[in-house]
Amino acid sequence: YIKGIHYLLNAHFDLRNHRGFEKTLRMFEKVAQTDRVKDHDNFRVQAFIYISQARINQHFIQGTFREGILLIPAIEKELTENSLFMDQHRVLVLNYKFAVLYFGNGDYNTSIDYLQKIINDKTNLRYDLQCYARLVHLLSHYELGNDMLMESLTKSVYRFMARMKNLTAVEEAIFKFLRQSITLSSRQLKPEMEKFLDNIKHLEKNRFETRSFAYLDIISWVESKVYNKTMAQVIHEKYLQSKRKK
């Protein structure tokens, strides 16, 4: 039942169905407080992990990255206290989400610190997570202006992700843009960013591209560059707009 609620929350998240997400999360939080869950270590820890992921996902939906970061210390404390009941896969997923919170808030160095924990993990769990950790790591270095690293790092991450043998059109477009941007001046960069946005915007509703957008809202990241806003502002404006529509 706990896993079922988790899958439902993930479906609401992927569809950006914020009302369904919020309603299900509230229900899940009540379930987690029942004696049946609290008195059973496995149920309690499982509920904690899934609710933590959902609360972070809610900040991704709303663009409230700064507020989401405030959740991290308490989650990390709980992870340490319950380490005997934790498997590495769940810890890696949370580290990735912490990294994206910091990325969305513009703290790229801290984002890199969390991504390194995934990249350096030797358990070979979640190849997809390894791929996206490397991609966000690459984008963080791009944001930090580490131009000397970009060419070799772009090639390295592309090779790693190509091993999946199913690079999506969105991912291909990201690498194409990054390779081109290395040689561009700041004046030339803006029109290329606009072209890049146009190339990926129409893929947002493509069911074969959902994986890319589930791991990172790349469209909002590009829009932040094109419209000179923070990524948090772009996503929060979309969230408010979707609320008004409904």
C-alpha cells in the first residue's frame, strides 16, 4: 500500500498534476502517523523515504528550491539514525534530489558535492541516476563558467550516457548545444539559447521524452537563460499559472 501511494505520487509529479499531488501527499502523511506504520521499522522507514522524496518533488513543482533546501538537514539526520534499515539505492535517489534543489537555487558548488557522492558510488545501482548525476554535474560546471573543463567533460558524459543506447532527443539536443556553446561569445550565446529552447520545447509533451523532464526541468533552465530570470522564478510562475487555469 505504501509503495502504491509512492507510485501514485510519482505519476502526479510526472504529469505536473499539483492538486492531485498535494491531496495524495496529505493523505500519505496521515497514513505515516498511524500506529500500524510507526510501530513497524520497515513501514516507518519506507514511509519516511517516500514522503521525503515527495516533499522535495513538491518544491520542484512549485519552484521553491530555497525552501526545499531547508528540509535537507532533518532528512540527512533521519538517514543517519536509520542507516541499518536503508539501502544504498534510496540514499542515492535522495542525494540526487538534494543536488537538484541546490542546482535550482543557484548553488552549483554544493550541487556538485552531492552529485559526486553518486558519481563516485561503486555499487552500480541505478544506471539512469548515474547518467543524470553526470549531466547535472556538467551543467553545474557550465553555470560556474569552468570553460577549461567543458570540452573534455562534455565528451566524457556523452560517452557515458550513450552506453544506455537510448539517448533521447532532448539529451542529444543538450549535448549539441553545450558543444557549440564552448566557442561562442556572450553576444552569440543568446540566439543559440533561443534556438535550443525552440528545439526542445515541442518535445515537452512527447511521451518518449518524459524521462529527461522527470530528472531535470531542462526547459525551465533554458528559459531562465533566455528570459534573464532564475530557474526558480520560471518554474514558480508556471506553477501559479497552472493553478489559475484550474
